[in-house]
Amino acid sequence: MTEMEGQNMIKELKEKNRDRAIDIMHDINEILKNHYQSFEKDGETRFLMNDGAVFTLSPHNWDGDELILTESGDTIETPRTQYEDDDQYYINELSVEEIVNKILKDMGK
């Protein structure tokens, strides 16, 4: 295998893992809609917490680890670029149900 073929294979694997993380994030979003008021903004689902803060989920792949990251802002008006990173949930270590339960606990539900 050439170096170029190896790099292409790694790129394809990362894209496949990212697609899986996106699918899992969408599944979690649907479950969270039963627990929080939700709205769509800028192509993503955001959730309103009791204190007026908002959070969203984003899928990531860091060094081969697939994870879902919660990011939050102080209010609905907080620009997405000013959201803070909160908790990380590793897909390879937790089931969807476990991730949902942890998010509910961590985000105050």
C-alpha cells in the first residue's frame, strides 16, 4: 500500500466514524425533545433549559474516538460562536441510553 492509499483509507474511516456520530447525535436529539423545549436554528437542534440557557449537541472524532459534545450558551440570543464546551460523551464507551441519561443529569433535568 502506498502512502497516498494509506492516507485515503484513514480519511475514509474518519468520515465513516463522523457519519456514525452524526446519526447517533440525531437519535439523541429526538429523545431529548421529550425532555426540553427545542428549536431549530442555523441548521441545528437547540434545547432550552429551565434557567433560560440553551445547549446543543455536536459530533466529533478526536484521534479516532467518536464523541458527542454538549455546548451551551447563556440565552437564546447568545451567538453560537460564543457557546462554551461542556461535557463529552464517548460513543464507544456508552450506549445511546447512557448518553441521554448523563446529558439529562449534567444539563439539569
